[in-house]
Amino acid sequence: MNETPHRYTAELAGQIEVAWQDRWQEWGTFHAPNPAGPWAEPEKVAGREKLLVLDMFPYPSGAGLHVGHPLGYIATDVFARYNRMTGKNVLHCLGYDAFGLPAEQYAVQTGQHPRKTTEENMVNMKRQLRRLGLGHDDRRTIATIDPDYYRWTQWIFLQIYNSWYDPEAEREDGGRGAARPIAELVEQFANGERPTPNGRDWVALSASEQSAILDGYRLAYTSEAPVNWCPGLGTVLSNEEVTNEGRSERGNYPVFKRNLRQWMMRITAYADRLADDLDRVDWPEKVKLMQRNWIGRSQGARVSFPVVGQDASIDVFTTRPDTLFGATFMVVAPEHPLLDSIVSQGDWPAGTKEAWTGGAATPKEAVAAYQLQASRKSEVERQTEGKDKTGVFTGAFATNPVNGEQVPVFVADYVLMGYGTGAIMAVPAQDNRDWEYATKFELPIIRTVQPAEGHPEDEAYTGDGPAINSSNDEISLDGMGVAEAKSTIIAWLEAKGFGEGTVSYKLRDWLFSRQRYWGEPFPIVFDEEGNAHAVPESMLPVSLPDVPDYSPKTFDPDDAASSPEPPLSRVPEWVEVELDLGDGRGVQKYRRETNTMPNWAGSCWYYLRYLDPANTEALVDPENEAYWMGPHATPVAGAPAGVQDPGGVDLYVGGVEHAVLHLLYARFWHKVLHDLGHLSSDEPFRKYFSQGYIQAYAYTDERGQYVPAAEVEETAGEYGGDPIYSWRGQPVNREYGKIGKSLKNVVSPDEMYEAYGADTFRVYEMGMGPLELSRPWETRAVVGSQRFLQRLWRNVVDEETGEVRVVEAPLDADTARVLHKTIDAVGRDYAALSFNTAIARLIELNNALTKLDAVPREAAEKIVLMVAPLAPHIAEELWSRLGHDETLAFAPFPKADASMLVEETVTCVVQIKGKVRDRIEVPADISEDDLREQVLALPKVVAATENGVRTVIVRAPKLVNVVPA
RNA sequence: GCGCAAGUGGUGGAAUGGCAGACACGCGGCACUUAGGAUGCCGUGCCCUCGGGCGUGCGGGUUCAAGUCCCGCCUUGCGCACCA
């Protein structure tokens, strides 16, 4: 009946794919040898280059994968497989980021324990990914929820907790500033080398006093500070997890500022290095820029303005100290700590304008009312109220140090406590915000930079120009440009003791605790005085207890007055412990820390565990870390001259959504571990590639409800108009966006395996376009990739008999040339992650082979090897049928014969005045003179150059451009 | 508002300053078929008086030659957003 029983159908593809997946597993094909540690196989490492390829750490979602998820995994797999065929020792594997909010929320929804649902989700995801044929080292699969894993997460926390940042420490790269053990700081305090902050003897201080001082230095510390409290999630969040609109990134709930005692990570100590070292890694500029913006380093000056009639001064940060002479008033944030003491106690001073008082009888009342009003505003309200300037006069004046002018001090919420010093000198002439405020409150404006020609009279001028109105008895900036004026005035301020050049950052310390159940417990206990103690390494891991009630206490999302309540605090038998911490104090009563770590903790270092997952002695054997991640001999392209290579993962592929979250946190942890001597590399991700997303169309009916995208029919519009979409006969609107359940446009990889097979799916995803671009999913287009693989199959296997049909014959010259050109191009494309163009080349070669009566063995074997990284199963199957016993995973990738890359004859394009007018076949090695002569003799050229020739451009052998007179 | 990308057929996309549209989808035709939503082959930027003309968001410029380089504008996407 069936005339083509051996056709490469989805069914046959499925059989082949599963069989090869079993073989790879059985043979341990993708096990990568380590130089040291428990899995040491130094003899297999010797003499090979290494390559460490990494995907972003996935969390096992209950919804399973959709076709967008595997895009990056396929890309890294193709790259890894290609490099394996060039002889490299390639490490590629995947683990699971299984703690955290999504896993917990899913568990809450389904009413089951998070561990159970998480493990089930991991099983499902592993099945989906295995069916894709990824060449992962499956021995190295890890999960953050595994106690053997989070033991090391806790160990790293202790390393950070037991460290401080010494800005004077010399680094091996010549820079200054590094993490050092806190014990060394204690020693400095104890032997008097470093005075304690309050000047008292270290040994005379109580344990609590010592503890409080050390908290001011530790890289992980607790502090009582305003944090982002999200009642809807029942937890606090880091700044990075809060959106511009003041809502939680996950769940979009309102977030409120609350003063709470929380764990923080002193990432600000690393601000400079995190910003500077971006120059040493190969990342997209866009992502580097996002990190630089987030760190927000700006050069400027701190200037002190003495408060008139008080023994106090207001410090401001400014990036424009050159404009000091134009400072006509000052503004402090409503939360500024000095505010209460500087507000004048009596009536409004003489000259107070009505607009400054906010309608209050005294400055004290006005400021109190304004503070209250500001404190009641949520972040959301600040946003929605727009940028209307509000504020009141404090009644106080401060002295401008450059000219002795007494300027009024205002309180206004356009100045933020969280940046700089929380106070500014206002220079309306050179700052738009200050201009607005000055105009609204009738304050003087003095230009101190000459505006450019044609600049509007009624606007601030923020550009460069010569300084004006900027002199006193000692100094004059007049005539200087902005840069020179800045350095001149800073030198003067420093000499007079009025201020100093300084740097300010937008980056804040990282809030590290969460009031959730499903996360790593802190290895911290509190004694009866409330002082924190590290749990000794020997007692790790501190296990997450099984509890009957793991769900977090959540609140009305708008209930700002609610307080977090960690689920672990409801387990007294776990919280209350008696321990001997080995610190000489013997067995004591302690209370465990009941907060848990954020899910970033486990994902901050997982790539390190991949290197040595079975190691029980260390998080990674130093030799393994140095082998896989150590610095290269030469820095990345574009790095400043003379810098050291930081090392790190050779290729990291993932979405840009983690540009300032995971990618910044991981860099910070990595640098701490580097400083403490645990890692030779100084950056985690040497090269990062930001992949695009696969999106899909979604359709809404007349009521705006989403309808199943798979059931929508498309019909051509009349007279070439736009196509019309309909669902069950009714017209629907098309939208473009994310793939998701709520949009009813999910396509799962399982459906693709079923309908086409994994290889076809892989080729389609890689062939759709460049990896960095987002593109729409189109199921009906997948068939093109299937046709390609079918033709490839047919070139080797007879569809009717199943016999191999290649012939033992030499290649004809044309085929040989196409083959070698393809080899040349495809190799370069793979190395450059240009998989879409590699596929196009392979299709062209395959189509050329299809036109032959029979395919010579050499061509068949080479195209099979070249296809193997993309479509490994069909390639293995054909390779095997061609008579090879072993996997082609390590078969050498074909090499192009350079002599085959040059054509004997070339089509030369003949242009007249830059337009193509003719073509001639010429020998590839034709001389310029011969070619010029031939072209000028062509009838069309002769006709066009009746009036003579102005010039002839010859680019032998491909192009001649004749320009007639 | 500030900053960064990107604009190429009906669609996804190719093109070291040198033949614009590789490859694929879709569409049209043909073959094979009881059948085709299978498979194969051919065609497919637009206009045309079949000579050719016009074409890479718009307007200028550099060049013998511009999708590519430069200037200005428009549009879209992304990031930041009272950051002093």
C-alpha cells in the first residue's frame, strides 16, 4: 500500500530520535571530563581546548514549556555540538532554579507542598527537554532545592557575612579595594591599629556593641531601614524587583516603604568595580548600558552650606559645582534627618512670600504638614501626580560658601532622600527642575553659564559654555568652560574646607531577606541578647523544615500598615534551638533566623556548581574552576589596552530580562568569592549573548475575549487588502505578543515533536532568523524545515527500499566546489552563532545534491556532519547507516579545501554609471587590463561611450564600472 | 523628557561600500494521484507600451558605486525617568 515506507516522516523521526537519545545516555556521550576533583579524568582533558557553554537557569514552571522556551537551549546546544566536533572539551548542562516565588505560588494554587509540585514540574520539564535532544552532561544536573546544593548557597552566604570591604586592600590586578575576612578587621580593632568608631577600646565593648560595629562593615548585614514592603505578596522586595510604577515586578501588587529590620548585601561596596569591569567582558552594549545606568555613578562634589544661626550645615551633592555662584536656594527631602532641627521655631521670617508657606501659620506647621502629606503618598501616587513641583519654606537660611549669600532652604519631594545626600543646592539657571521650582515659587535666577546663541530666555541652559557671574575676592571662573570651571572650583572648595570632589551612585544595597517559606534558610541564629551568630560550616546545611502550613501570610494588597510574618516563625520547634557554635560559649539557647533567601541566591552561583557538582569538600575544586573559567591569555575584543582578562563562562545565552537582576547579583557574588581567594576568575560571564524571544499572534473577538489562536482561520483580503481572520465564523482581531495561557496562543514543544519531530523543530527555531531578534512563531512554516530534512534523508536513503543509495564515486567539479564553499561558510556561521544563514547554506547544498542522479559518498558524509549540530538525531542515524559504528559527536567537522573555494570563471558585472548593464563570464584570474579591454569592447559599452570615457573602475574579476564622458 | 536599537517583497529574513531580496513560509502553475492540507518540479519585489523604468521609512550629502558611510527628520521597539 504505502509506496514510501522509508520516508522521513514525523513518526520515523520520532523513533530515530528516541533511540539516539537512549544511546547517548547509555554511552555517556556528553559527559565532560574534569581535570580534578571527584570526577577527575586528567588524561581525557590533556591536549584539548575547553569550552564552557551556559544557559540561563530555568525554573520548573507548572505550565510546562512552550515553543519559546527552548530557543536559547537549542542555540547553545548547536554551538556546543559544533565545537565538540572541532575537538574541544565542551561542558554544557542544565539545572533547575527550583526555589522561589513562582514555584511557591504554583504550589499554593494547587494546594500541595512546594517540594512535591516542584519535583513533579522538574520531571515534566526534564522529559520535554530530553526529547529535544540536547547534548547535556546529565550527571551535572543540579537543583537549588537539593540540600547538598543549598548547603553551598549557605556556605557562600557565610563567606559574605564573614567579610568586609577594605577599600585600601591591594588586588593582584593592581587596583585597590577587596573583600577581606572580618576576622582581620576584628584583629585591627583589637590591637588598636584601627580605632573603633566611638573611640573606645574594642575589648571594653560589650558583645552587642561589637556586633553592631561589625554590622557596619560586613558585606551581609542586618539593618533597620526603609524597605519595599509588598502586602499582596506578603514579603519585602529588592529595589530591582520593584517597577517604575512602584509595584512588584511579580504579580504587579502595590509596594510601600516600611522601616523594617532586614538582611542586606553591601553591593554598593563593589559599585566601581561592577561598573568598570563591564569594559572587560564581551556583552551587548545595550546590557552594559543598563547596568551602568542602574549603578548610576556620577562624578561631582559634596559642598557644605552652613545653616544661618545654627551649629549645623547642610551637605549637598552636585554634579555641577561650577554653577555654585548661581545657587539661589536649597531644597531638602521631606525625610531629611536634619529637617526637624533646622526648621525655624518662630514665625515666618521677613520677606517670606505667601506661596512659600503652604498656607500655614508658622514654618514648623508648614513643614510638618508637608512631611505628613509626603509620607502618605505611595510611589504610585508620586508617579501619577506628575511632575508638578510642590514644597514649603523651612524658615531657615543657609550660607552659600562661595559668596556668603544667605539662601532660603525649602523642603520639597522632588528631592529624594535615597540619592546623594538628600539635599541639593538649587541652580535654576542651569537645571530644568530647579528652574520650574524657582518660577513657581518666585525665586531669583542668576545665569552662571552663558547660554548658546538662540537659547530661549525662559528656560534653563544645561549645555556647555563660558562661565559668567562667577567670581569672588579669591577666585573667578568667568570665561572657563564647564569642565575647567568644575575642576577649578573643586580645588578651591577643598583648599578652603568647604567641600570635596566625590562620586555618587544610584545603586543601593541589596535587600536579601524574604518572608517566604520556599527558599534557603539563613545559616544564622540569634542569641538571647538578639545578636546574630553564624552557624558553623560543620552544621550546614541548615535544612528547610517540613511544615504543615507553608503558605505565606499575605494581606490586602493596599494594606500599607500590615507587617510581614515569615512562615518559618510559625514553627517554634525549628526556631528555638540549643547549640554549641564552637565559639567557646558552649551550649546556648538560640533563635533561628526565620526569613529565607530570595530566589536570586541559588541562581547567583549555579554555574560554579556545574563545574564540580559531586564535590563534598568545596563548592568547586580550584583546579576545575581555573580550568573551565580561568582568565584567558588575551582580553576580549574592545577591552581597554593593558587590562587583564577576567575569565568566566565562554558563552552565556539568555533573555535580556535579567540584565540588572541576576546578571548584577551574580557578578557581585563572584567578585566577593574571587577576592576571598576561592575563584581565579573575576567575572562570571566572559561573553553574554542576549537572545530574542519567540512571540506569537493572539486573537480577540468582538467582546475583547481571547479565542484559541490555533482555531483561527485566515482568508485573503479582497483586492489585495489585509487578510481577514475569523474564529467559528466570527471576525476576530489579531494582536502580537507573548506566548501564554491567558492569550490562548500556547504551542508546546510536545505538539511539535508529535507533528514533525525534534530535529525539524530545532532546525525551524534556528532558521527563523538571527538569534538576537524576536520573531513571531508560525506553525504552518515549520513544514519548510521538515522538507529540508526529508530531502536530506532521501539523498542518502531510498524511500521505498530503505537502502543506502549513495554511490562510491568521486565528486564532479561543480559539486566539489559547492561542497567546499558550504563547508567554509557553515563553519564560520556556526562559530558566529549565525545559525539561520548556516541553515540556508546547507539547504542550498542539499538542493544541489538532490539534482544529482546519485549522491557521492563524500558529499553525503560531509553534509551529514555539517547538519549534525542542528539536527543531531537524523545526522547520527544517517552516519550510522553510512557505515560508522561510533557517534558523530566527536567526528571532525569537515574542513574546506582552500583550492576549491576559487572559481575558474566568474560572472563579471558590467556597470555603466553605476547601473548594471551587462554581464560577462571571465577567468577568475583575469588581469585588470585584460578585463578593462574586454569590457570596453562590449557593444552596450561602445554604444554608451560614443562621446568618450571619463573613467573606468575595475575590480577584477567581479566588477567593472564605466563612466562615460 | 533623556539614552540606546531598528526600519528591506504578502510574511520571517539574506547581503566584507560593488549583481538588493540568499534561504524559508505563503501564493500561482504543472506533474504524480481516486483524492491531497502528501511529495516533486517551475514561477513569484513593483510598474510596463516588453525597449525598459522604479525600488531597502522620508529628505539631503559623500562616492565611479550607498540597504550599508555622514547630516537632518519621521516611525516603531527597548531601557531610564524629578538621580541633583
